[in-house]
Amino acid sequence: MNQNGNNIESRLWEAADELRANSELTSNEYSVPVLGLVFLRYADHKFLAAAKELEGAGSGRRTIGPADYQAKGVLYLPEASRFSSLIQLPEGTSPRMTI
């Protein structure tokens, strides 16, 4: 595994240790949200890479949309559902996610 992969694995283990030590949650209770965030971060990364590729591909008559991302094998993420938007929400705010 590369150095970046080792760093991510180590950070995930540290976060799991922190949750185990400092909360009353069991691993069953926090595993789904944590895995959901990991997936969303991955999907957001792929979406942003596809957005760079598609940038400027639209025309005056046709705009880039979800079908263009799906054609590249990427999950289309509306602005409010992107990791970068969610991470900037104030703590305790419930996001309106649409996918």
C-alpha cells in the first residue's frame, strides 16, 4: 500500500479509537455513518475529477448535466450533496441531501 493509503488507514483507526473511547456508541451505531462519509468522500473526488474533464464541453444549446456524469461512470452530486458543501455546514445543522 502506498504512503497515502497508510496515512488514511491510520487516521481511520485513530478516529475509530476516539469514538470507542469517548462516546457511548457501539461500533454498530457509528459504522454506517462513518462508512457513508467515506463513500461520499470517494464519490465527491470522482465527481470533481469528471467535472474538470467536462468543463467547457457544454454549448449554448446544451448544458452539462447528470447524464454526462453517468456516461463517465460517475455519480452525479448536486451542490448541496457534495462533501465539500456538507463539511462547511455548522455543527448540528441537518443537510438537505438530494441524489
